[in-house]
Amino acid sequence: MPELRQNFATKEWVVIATERAKRPEQMVQHRERKVLSAFVPTCPFCPGNESQTPPEILRIPAAGDAPWHVRVVPNKFSALSRDVQPNRTIHRSRRTVNGFGFHDVIIETPDHSKLLALMPDSYVAEILRVYKTRYDELSLDPWIAHITIFKNHGPDAGTSLEHPHSQLVATPVISLQVRERFQHALRHYDDYGECMFCMFCQMIDEELEEQSRIVMVSEHFVAMELFASPAPFCTHIYPRRHMASFGDVSAAEIMDMARMLRTVLAKLYHGLSDPDFNFTIRSAPAENVGVKYFHWYVSVIPRLTRVAGFELGSGMFINTVLPEAAAEFLRKVDAERSLQTAAHVHGS
Ligand SMILES: [Zn+2]
Ligand SMILES: [Zn+2]
């Protein structure tokens, strides 16, 4: 029987289309991936071409022979500028804010061909520490209302440059979608929140008890498929300790988060044959740091299906893979294969 499920946090409805249900392995897309070389002379993010990017914001030096480890530069094609004042205008039904904001590009590695899923955990941790450094710095800017950190991998995920990179966008406004999620979380906290922190803490506890949608658990994090997952293999990673903001993450937690994020990406890479994906860190807006009702998380979304007219018109997603089947499938994928593959490819 098809089933409509409601997302506990967002209150959005999802159609779990069991009539057209697919086994998880049917979602594997054997796409033609170009074999990338480690260095591409025309790539603006490759070593030696540092002058082709706007002036660097941050650089993590490398140990050994590599030219550097991680670089952060402003996005050359940013729609937002740090040099304007975010003045608001309201004229009749039309409101605007000057295009103030920050748009960073985090160049994850000097190696053009290296994937996050195949990097050592310690290297991924370095990238996450860079995210946190920039997140903390920009959170202090009084004009900044919200910060989004994300990665696009592959053309279906909207990437335009193949060199491994992620992005951070800091805006002077908060989108309605983020506002609404906050309002749901606050209302839930007001109604039920006497003996627990937030609705996410409640859901994490219940999912850990039920186990069927859990992908993996570590000391500080848990990765799971949502009960009302909007898309096949959409995987959320939650800190087990209550924290509203990514900026609150500790040094020990960042190391553990790196291992978990890398492992989830490796499971997708091996299990689904390197799908295009996005991930995004959903964290409290700057004005809500430290609140008890919101809980930050990472959302990893493989782009295996396309959004069509029904989704656009109804605001309801159709998911053709049972979240429980997706979780079981991902639990079984051996993520550690990746390190052997990496060692084989890079000969190190
Ligand atoms: Zn490159
Ligand atoms: Zn919580």
C-alpha cells in the first residue's frame, strides 16, 4: 500500500510510493564519469593558478610536499557583495535589500581528482574545521542573519567546476523555509519540551530505540534515513548532544563528525556508484545561537530522481525507496573499501 508520511520536524508530507517501489540496488545509476587527473593546467583551483582566484581569505598549509591543504577564496561569480550596505527598501508591495553578503569557496584539496568520500578522516576534519572557522567569523558580523554551508557534487547537483570544493553563503535575511522550520521547532518545544531539549532530540532517541532507519552510530553522531524521507537515500547526520548551532561543535566532535560524514559519503559512493549529491549543514540563524528548541544537522541528498510537476505544484515529494530499505542497504555497504581504493589509485 502506498503511504503518506509526515516529517516530524518540517510537517511536510511525503508520498512513499510502494506501488512503484524500487529495491535500493535498482537506484544505482551507471553514469559515465570522466576519469579526472590530479592536476588540470586550466583549472583555477589547481596549484600554480592561485592568482586566478580573488585574494585568499584563509589557507591551511600542508605538511610535506603539497603546496597547501585547504584554501578559502571569495566566489568570483558571487551574487552577493561584502562591499555594499544591506539597506532595506519597501516600496508598495516590493521589498529589497542591497545584495550584501559573503560567498566563500572552500577549495578542499590541491588534488583535482580527490573525492571527499575517499579522503582520510583527518583530512576531512581539516575541511570541517575550516567551515567552523569561517562560520564563527561570519556569525559575529552584525549584518549577517543566516549562514549556509553546502557542497554540490556532479552536474545533477548543480556543480559548475569539477575541482573538489564546497561553499559558504552568509545572507542578511532568513528565508521563509528556515523561519518556518524554526517556528515548528519552537512551537513543539513550548508544547512538549518540559523533559527534553528539542523535537530533534526526541526523534533521535526514538530512532535509536527503533533502529530500522539508523545507518550508523558513533560516540557523538548518528546517521539515519528520515521516517518521511523526501528522496531516496536522503541521509541526515545529527549530533547526539543537543546543540542549536554548528558553531558549538567541539574539537573532539569535529573529528567524529569527519569520520561519519566521510563514511556516509563512501557508502553512497560504493553502494550507488558515485551518485551526484548535495550536502548542507542546517544550523540555527545567528540570532538563535544557543536555543533549546533547534538542533543542527547535516543533510546529504543523492540526486537520483528529478523534481517534477507534482512536487512543484503540491509541495509534496514522492519517494520510491522505503527509508527502512535504504537504511538497511547503506548499513551493509562496506565504506572502508574506499581507503583501499584510494591507496590503489593514488599509489600511496
Ligand atoms: Zn583543479
Ligand atoms: Zn536537540
